[in-house]
Amino acid sequence: MSSDAITFDAQTREPGKKSDLTELRASGFIPAVMYADGNAAVNISLNEHEFGLLLKRHSGESLMIQLSVDGAAAKNVLIKDIQHHPLTSRMLHVDFHEISLDRRVKVMLPVSLVNTPVGVSSGGGTLDIQTREIEVECKASDIVEALEVDVTGLDIGENLLVSSVTLPEGFVLQTPGNVSIATVLKPRVSKTATAEAGAE
């Protein structure tokens, strides 16, 4: 187990009625399921506060975790899905998938835009972000928290496309390359400034 591995402890739970899940959430736990190829799914529960802190320490939700259930030996699992309440964003359910680190998987990774575009710093434009995550395929052991993109050279009216993202070795892009990640918009001219310019 590497020193920088993400570890977490969970407990088994009995599958129950909807009211049982409501009671579980009220007690501060999140119902979850751990899936494994060829094996029966395992119903587990997670401490909501501790799991929330874990996610806050990382950029995205597509994380590899070494998950220990009831104190047993930790297994490598990938967070496949987190269901959130539509109004409060509170986590309602989590799906994990046990996986070999050598297996290739498709995951959504956050795009982290680094530095200030010249069109913003010098041209007074506004950076408009359209896409915050892109899908890639890679080995499970190679999953990164985010893909950093330097946008310093982006000028007014220019688009940053998915195809412009430099991927780590072994990564294969799944999102169409012509999808726009961000655009530098022209400076907004206020009605007052326009009226004054017309008067002059």
C-alpha cells in the first residue's frame, strides 16, 4: 500500500426497505454498494461526514480508493457513481466497483484551467467555462485527480477545445475533440458607456 493511497473504512449493512435507508441516513451514514466482477454485490455504509471530507480533499469524484470493509484487507475500488439530492446536493448513495489496477477503465476527470488568459488580463474579456469534465480511458492505476491546462495564451474570441488537452501517456480521449471547454468573451460595454460614446 503506497503512502499516498486513498484509504477508507466501511461497514456491511443488511439490505432493507426504503425506511431503513432513511433511518441510516438520519444517523449520519450513506448507503453504498460495492460491486465486483463475478461476485455478489456487497451492501455497505459509509460515514457521511468522513466520506465528505475525503471528497473535499480531492478534485473530482472519479477516485481510486483502497476500501476496507469491517476491518478486512483493503480492496482497490473505483467510485462509479454518487447520487446527490437534487435540492440539497447531499450524498444519497454511492456505487463502488472493485477493480484490478491493470484494467483499463473509462472515467470522467475534471479539467483544471491554470493561469489567466491574455484576453482577460490584457483585453478585459471574461473566461466562460462550458465543460468542466472530460471522459478518458486509462489504466485504473494511472487515474489522476485532474487534467491541468494552461490557458495563458487564450485571447478574446478564442476557444479551448477538448482536443487541445495534453493527456498523460496511455490515456485515450473519449469526449469528442471539438467540444469547447472554455471561451474568452469580449468585454461587456455598459449602456451608459454606449450612450456617452453616442453623445460625443
